[in-house]
Amino acid sequence: MAGRAQAFSDPEVIRLASEQFIPVAENCSPLQRQRDAKGDFFRLIAEQGHYAGRTFPTDTRQGYYAFTADGTLLAARNSRDPRQMEEMLHTALRRWSVLADTDDADGSAPETLPDYAPARPSRYPEGGLILQLAARDLPRAVDTRKDDWRKSAWNLDYAWFSAEEARAIVPQPRLPGSRQQLPREVIRRLARFHLRDFVRGEPPVWPEEAIRDAELESAILEVAGDERRLVRLALHGAVRLEWDWRWHDRQRDEDRHAESGFDAALYGEATWDESRGAFIAFELLAAGPRWGTGQYNNRADDLGPAPLGIAFTLAGDEPRDRTPPHTIYHPDYFGR
Amino acid sequence: MAAPLVDPSVLPQASRVILVRHARPRVNPARPAREWELSPEGRVAARRLTAVALFEHADGFYAGPEPKMSATLADVAAERGLLVQTDPSFAESHAEGWLDAATFLATVGRFITAPVRPAAAGWETAAEAAARFAAGIERLRPDHGPVVHPGHVNPGAFAVASGGRVLTAYLSWLLGHTTEQAFQTWRAMRMPDVAVVEFSPDVAPRLVIPFGLLASPGAASGGLRLPATGDAG
Amino acid sequence: MIETTAVPDSIADMPTFRDFIAYVRPKPDEIRWLDVPWQTDLWEGRRLALQEGKPIFLWAMNGNPLGCT
């Protein structure tokens, strides 16, 4: 998480990446394993790069790659150092020039970019409610955290809800004072998938049984606009999650367990545009004490209880706002 | 001396060979093919290989004795401060005489389908060529061991430039290819072209990148194009 | 900097929930990488690279670089 900021702290790196390349960002965990044309193409790139053939200590292929559309790698690296990033990009552009300066005299007929049938089709809910999440530790009265990246850690994620689920958040009738509990599926998804402590890492999804309490109500504050098309809502609720995690630590080759939990108050406000059938504003805060640790959330040194904040806001319209939720391919994400 | 940070015995002992089919030669029917130099187009293609980051992994560059082979890798090796070392193990399969295109293709066909018989008078068999090539590879592999970086290990790697027939024969033998697979390798090969084979203890050799996959290595677009509006399919 | 050391008993009673959201959300200097016009699909990146005659720069992380890592 901290590495992201460091690697792109140099304006020159940003300029080069933006202007001289087609920049693409993807999660390499599924990418390096998926059995389809895109996975094959990524593996072709990665097997030319800095981690080519790597199996020790892990088989990760994460990093930065610069390459041609046909899969010829120009340069690759895995470093947070912006100087090394800049050097890598310049090397790639120099090699690109070598290619571009020469004609392909092969004379063979050019091939078309083959169709891509993803092994796992996108689950992006067109016309739905797309939220961007941020998670960060809130200020605490007594701070015993080490003064390193973990103290200032924060993380991002996305949450997806279908158009039907979004519409169902708005109470009926569309009159001030109307109130209702959000659909159980919406509350469940928020609780299990998006009230994880992902400030410092990528913890697993809460099991269904971890939900000890989950209530989230929407209430219409105001109906305004031409032909009463804007509906302003308040969102108010609470979710309590608790679980005794068990996992196998492969590095130590031992079974481990740890308890963790999150007792969150939720409050937010949103505006629904009836004419568009979509939210045009959405802000929701989940805040409260978290405690304990688990696998992959990097909290062994910070067991709490300590306050955690997760902020949900409306995602934008850039291509990057189609980034899938971290847990999108969990079989329960869109319901059982 | 400080103890190593990682027990060397746990480090993977894999190695890789970057196989390179030579760039396009200047055909001269008056001279044996083994004496042909690169054509102007071939020299340009050889220079384009300097743009291929794959070669950063190679800490040794080798080629068969034919000038077109070492010339294909000369620029790449020079960029890394190395020379191409010629090795007779990596010569193209021996062939005699000049054959017209149709006869040549038919002869290559017999070379592939009947690896233990000479495809024509004076031709080295595919089996003999593959054995010779393999012996050269096995002799060099111990000199190119795993590369240990802070935090990870890469297989050791070296590059070998040679001819299409012997490369086809070697890969077919190494990977246990059927005749059809051998033909696919031969047909997929461009000039130049690259493939990567990985060797690991107790595991069968693995073709990591086959010939033909990097299309025409060094072409900016690889010849890919977008379908124009109205194109069918 | 939020001048509080504890979560209010009742966030709903306070108009500062937006202050908390602003505190939690990343600041501009924390998300400089979002100044780059990232595509989120490698195949679409290939299509655009062919269309515009540019090389591709891929950022691949364990976890999505634009999301949860």
C-alpha cells in the first residue's frame, strides 16, 4: 500500500506512463493463473521479465512491465524506487524506438487481435451502484503503534450493487419520513465483504456466522427537484462482526487461530435521482472499534481495540472505477 | 565469512535456454548455406533483438559456426558486454547441395517424419543433429546456474542461436513431440525467432515460450492489426 | 487532522460524519498514481496500444493496484 504512493511520487514517472504508454493496472494473482487468452498473454510477458521462472520464495509475478501489443517485453522491474521506475520507462521507450525505427519486412499478412473470451466474465453491474471504499485507522487516545508505514496505512476497494439493489435502497413510498431496512442482501454484502479490516492487508471474507448483528435503515429526508425527482436519504445502522479465525501458516507449517471483530456504527446520506434511476450522491461511514488479528490483515502487533473507519463514496466514471471488488469472485458475493 | 542469508540447498536449481533461430540470410546458391551471411533485412532484424528484454536473463551467448547465427546474436551480446561464442554443437543439421524450394521442403518433411534416416544423400539425420545439439546444451548448463537476488531466485539462462532444422529436431526430441507437433514447431518458426526451454531437477524439460509466439520478435506491433469497421469476424 | 481521540457515541447526531469520511479517504498526495489514466483490462490495453501505436505499461500487483492490495 505504501509502495504505491512511493513508486508514483515522481511527476516524470506519471508523465511518461500517461503520455508515452497505454497504462494498464490489474491484479496479478488471478492474472498469472487464469486459463484464457489474457492469462496466456500475461504469462508470456511475465516469463520474459524480472521474475521469469521464479518459484522461490513464492511464484509471484507482480511488478511493472513495459511491452508491445504482440507480447515482446521491453523492460520490467519490481521496485518502489521512483528513480528505478523512471529508468525502466526510459529503457522501454528506447527499445520501442529501436523497433519503431525499423520496418517489419516479413511481409506476412497481419493478424487481428484475437477475440478474448474470459474464463471468468466480468460481473460489473451495468447501471448499478458502484462505491469506492477507503479504510484507515481513526485517531486513538493512546497510540502504541510503531512509527512505520502501518501507522499511516490505508487502503482502497470497490463495492458493487446491481441496479435493482440500488433502487431497493430507496424507501417506498417516495415521501419524506418513509423508512425501511435495506435489503438483507445489501446489508449482508456490506457486512461480510466490505466491513473487513483491510487497512494493512487483504483479509478473508467474514463467514456468514460472523455477523452477530446487522441493521441498516434508510429514511427519506427530502424529495425535491423538478417533478419531485431527487430523493435525499439518511442511512443509519450498526453491524457487529466477530470470528475465531483458523488457518495454516505455511511458512511456519503450523495451525494458527486468532479472534477478531469489528463493532461498527453506520451513518450516511445519499441522493437518488428518480429520473436517472441511480444515486447521484452517496456517502456512508462505518466506524467503531476493531480488535484482534487474523490471516493477511497484518494486525499481530496491534490487537486493539482501536477505532477503524471505512468510508463509502460514489465511484467516478473513469475506466479505473471499474476495478472489481477485491472479493468479487467469492461465490457468495452476489448472494448464495 | 558471514553465513548465507538463505540455505543454498533450498534454492531451486532451474536453468533456462533461450533458443534463437537465426535471422534471414542472403541466399547465395553458389555457396553452401553454412557460409551465408545475414541479408540486410536480417541485419536489421538482428539489431531489433536488442530491444527484447528477455535477453537480459542470459549471461552467455552461443551460436553454431555459421556466420548468420553468431551475427544474429552479436548486437544483443554486445549490449550486455559479451561476445558470442561459436560452438560446433550448435551447427545446423548438415546438408549437401542446393535444392529448389519444393524439393527442399519435401526433404525437410522427411527430416522431421523419419528422424533416424537421412532425408537426402549427405544429410545428417534429425536424431544425430538433436543428440549433438543436446550434448552442447548439457555441457553448458552447469556454467549458468541460478541467479540469486535479494528476495528471489531466477533460473540461470544462456542464449543459443542456430538453424531451424536442428532446433526443430532438438525440441522434438527433448519434449517428446509427435511428428505433427514437430511440424508445428517448424512451421511456426520465423526469422529470427526465439523460444525458451526450462530445465529443473526431477522434472521433465518444459517449453516456456514456443517459437512463433513472439511473432516476429522486434516488430513494434507484431503485425497485429485491429479489424476495420465492417470486417467480418 | 480530526481533533478527536475517540469515536463519538453517536455519529448520527453529529454533522461531522463527512469530516470522518474526509479523514479516512486518501489525500491527493497519497494517490498520485491515480493521475495516470489507467485501463483496468489488459486485453483492452492491447487494443488501445494497437490503435494508438504505443507500448503498454502494465502495473501488476498481488491485489488490484487500483483497489485493495
